[in-house]
Amino acid sequence: MPEASTSIMPEMTLGARDMLPMALAAATNGVAFGLLASQSGFSLAQSLSMSAFVFGGSAQLIALDQLMAGAGVAAAILAGAALNMRILLITASMRSALINRPWWQVVTGVYLATDASVALMQTARNRGTLASYWYLFGGGAFLLTTWIAATSIGALLSKGIPDPARFGLDFAIIAVFVALLPGLWRGRSDLLPWAVAAGTVILLALTFSEHASWALVAGAVLGAITAGVVHDD
């Protein structure tokens, strides 16, 4: 039976409200991405399109870093996709909200799935309720809107900074990515996957220095596989 709109809107509003603190935190990274993408030669449309279609803060930053390093489009896509393999674990944790939904709702839910979605579900659990589909949808849509808006602000602000290296912004993408790492840490169970990923990157980068960018892809893939095994119940 169709869901009543009277029950949908309150759930979406509650999801957006609970997402607000995480959206504000993500906005700072969105501004940084927009600024750095613009300084890397992206047009405003390209920056916004990447934020809208990829919608993966850390993945976008690492892909942009690969492009800036001259690794090529294929390496950038693979690096971003490999880093975002953790989304498989996130969507698995959202199964209760996605099961028995129409295919288009499942696709939309997966598209809106982020690290913040897990935190949003935890917020619902702490309140003694299960996160419904529309609760997660409201929070995810609000985060997406905030991310795109922040990207546009960063891209527009970059027009007033003619020489990013002069202000140290050529290094800023690395600093922003490092700043994202604490938010991705979920506890001691992440120690092994992170160690595997870091060890793989370091070993391959030192062994095959001319293909260092691919070390990042391999590290992300092996780290994600390890995480899947570690978190498998």
C-alpha cells in the first residue's frame, strides 16, 4: 500500500534535522573541494557535476589528487572507486531500511549512502527507534544539497585566489584528506583494515615508485576486502 505523505514528511524532516551537525562539518570539506577543483582547472559545472554524481567527499579528494599528480583519468576513477568500496559495508548496514522497497527507492537509498548514514542510524538507535527509509532519505538529501552548495561556494571563492601555491593551497588537498580520516575511524575494529591498506600502499610505492598511484588503488581494495572480512558477522 502507498505510504501516506503525512508520515513521510515528518520522518524526512527529522532525518534532515539529525544530519545537520554532520552536514555543517561536511560543508567545510565541500568548500575546500570546490576551491581546489577550480584551481586545478575544473569549471564550475564540472565541479558541481562531480559533487552531484560522485557524492563522495574523500573519494573526490583522492581522485582530484590523482588528476593533479598527472596519473590520468583512469587512475583517478579507480582510486576514488576503490576508496568508496567501504560504501558496500554501509549499504549492508542499511538493509533493514531498504528491504522490500521499490527498485528506484533502493537505488536512491544506495546513492545517498555515506559514512554519515551510519552515524544517522546510530542516532536513531540511541533514541530507541529504527531508522526508516524516509528518515535516511531526508538526512541523505539534506547532506547532498549541502555538499553541492558548499562545492559551488568554494569554486566561486577560488576566483579571488590567482596563485594557490602562494598560499600553500597546492598542498591543501592532502591536508583536507588527512583531516577527513578521523571521521572515517569507527573504532579498534578498523585498525587491521587501515594497517593493511597503509602497508600495501607503502610497500608498493617503494617497490614500484614509477607506478605509485596504483599503489593507492591496491591499498584501498585490499583494505576494503579486509574490512569486509573483519566486520562480517
